[in-house]
Amino acid sequence: MRLTSLPLLVDQPADFRSQPPAEPVVWSRPVAPLAAVFNLEAADELVQRPLSRHMLSVVSGGRRETPGSYTWSSRPIQLGFTDTVRHSTVSRQLRAGSTLIFEALHRTWQPAGELCRRLGYELGVPVCANAYLTPPQAQGFAHHYDTHSVLIVQTAGSKTWQLHEPTLRDPLEHQPFRAAQLSDEQWQRLREAEPFLQVELRPGDVLWIPRGWIHNGFATDELSLHISLSLASVSRHWLATEIVKQLDSVAALRAELPWGFAADPAVAEAAAAETVKFLMDALAQPIAAPQLDAIADQYGEFFLEAARRPVATSIGEAIEDDTPLGTVAEAVVRRTWTPDGSLRLHLADGILTFTGTSAAAVAELLEADSDDAWTMRQLQDGSAPAGHGRPADARLDEQDARELVETLLDAGIARRL
């Protein structure tokens, strides 16, 4: 696999991919490619769009502001736009020291979406993005941990970060940081003890924060803009839960709990012991391939779906035999072959199946994962880019080639160059 996005962020991408650091690390990378993903000009442009409160939020004093303080919900506006951000409030919020959070940046800003898709493909885990704009000498959130690992990418200004070792290792999604759960001793350590790492990030700096590490960031004497790339933590706990869900064919586990379960401890204890026995008996059998395949597809739904251009694809300029096209390998979460030789492409939002020479041609294009342009004509003569330098042996007739290209464009697996 070509690594094209990960090298923008870390010094040794192959090592990071095989074994991400267990402790926080800082890398200094070239500024330009990172600033091109999201910078101050981009932030200003995005704010001017009709963003909903789900796309832009405001943090003041370490807490999220109520949406009514920065949306149209308290004033008349066209029906359906009451949750839209009022542009006139943004300047006031920033001057008052509030932080703007560009939520789900991977969905609202194309370069961020492209980076997240490619990173997810290269790392094999879902990646999403937020961005944080903090005024000088201000702070968004204070000490907290995340239930996923994060790459902090500084693109403008500077921000100081303090990193402390976890109080809870590998927290799950239902175990978010809660200040009240920390003891007085733990809070004293966070506020007074020497941090594990303290660093001031400048444009081009990237900070790796493993899941569960407590962090505290605050802007210096200049504003700060950073992108937060979140690597979804899909844990073994999640997998165990999904495996148990697949046991709905076990009659003993479908049986109703005995009446009195809530009221009588003896009934509850006996039912729990019996259920554990049924569960252990069921789990003693290997997970069937179709069940595991279904779970893998559920995992794939965490990934960002492929970027598509439905208008241009449907009614735009026609694709000719020599129109240059490109493969978007990151649009595919995984590939499987069926016993009859069909190729199944598992996308984040669906499955495509190809047969015969079309399957072979698509497999070659994806295996190549190449920036090289190819054309519909090359699908017909077998000269499209092939993986591992192998000669492409899949040749399609004109009609099949056209139908294949249209399908790939519709799915976002190919794009016009």
C-alpha cells in the first residue's frame, strides 16, 4: 500500500501504522500541506456558510454554550433555519475569548474529508476531524481525556499543551471523562505536578495523544487553529458485544428471564449463572464466516463514505473513450471474493458486486492504488494501471467498459481528472 497522507503527519509512517506510540509524541512536519487542509482563510469561508449548530459550536469557560446564544433560534427566520449559526455572533464570541469548534470538519470541508478518507484507508481505522479556533490567551476545554486517540495538527498560531498519564487506561465510549470522578489527590497532581509532556505547538507541529491520556491546551499570546484528527476506538468490547448479538439463533438465550428477576436476588443470581453457562457453551463454537462478515460490515459503517459528484456524474459532460480518470482506492473499506469468483466491494454505505472481467479489472485498479490516469479505452485494451506491476489481463468490450466506469463514478471509486 502507498502511504500518501500519513507521511504528512508523522516522521516514520510505516512504524506508526504497525505500532502506534503508547505515549504522547510530537513531530514537526512541513507546514504547507497541513495548512492547505484547513487554515484561517478556510475557517472564515466556512463560517460564512449556513452552518447548523451540529457543524459549529462555541465553548466558553470550558463549557459548550447553549445553541440559542449563537444561532437564529431566538429570532425570526425562514422555517427550517432556526438552528443555523448567526454570523453576527461569531465575532463577538471570539472577542469574548470563546473557542469555535468546527464539528465534523470531514463532512463540511472537502480537503479535511479527503485527508480523513485516505488516512482511514492507510491506517485501517475510521478517522474523523474537528477544528478548534481559540483566541489569544484563551482556552477551550480544560483537563480531560478522550475515548479515542487523536492527532493534533497545528495549522495557525500556537497552543501550549500539557499531557498527563491516564487515570483510566483505554476508556470505552461509555466511559467519558467526568471531572467529578477524579479524587482530590488526582486533581492536585494534574494542577501541580510536572506534566509527562508540555509542549508549545507551532504551525506544522503534530501531537499524538493516545486514548485516555489527560490533556490540557491553551492558546499563547496569539490565536490558535488546530485540526483534531480522531482515530475511532472500535474496541474488543465492541466486538464481544457484536458477537453476542449474533447468538440470536441460540434458543436458550432467547428464553425469557424468570419472573421476579428484579425483586428476588436468588432468582437473579440463578438466572445469571444459567445465562453465563448458555453463553459459554455457545461461544465454544467458532464464529461462522457469514456472522463474522456481517460484523466486519458493521465495523465498516464507522468509516466516512466515499465522496461523490452525483450531478456531474448523471448529467454532466459525457465520459469519452480517452477521458482521463483516476482510482479512489480509499472509497473501499474492504474487498472480498465469493466462491463463484465475484468481487464484493464493501463501502461505508453499501456493497457493490462485480463479476467476470469487470471484477478482474476493478481488482487490478484497486490493487495498483495508483495516481496514474487511466481511460475507458484502456479498460478495453487491458492497459489500465495494474497492481504490483502485473500486466492487466482483464479486457472489456465497449459496453461493459462504459457501464463499469459509470458504476465506479457513481460509487465514488473513480473520479474524472
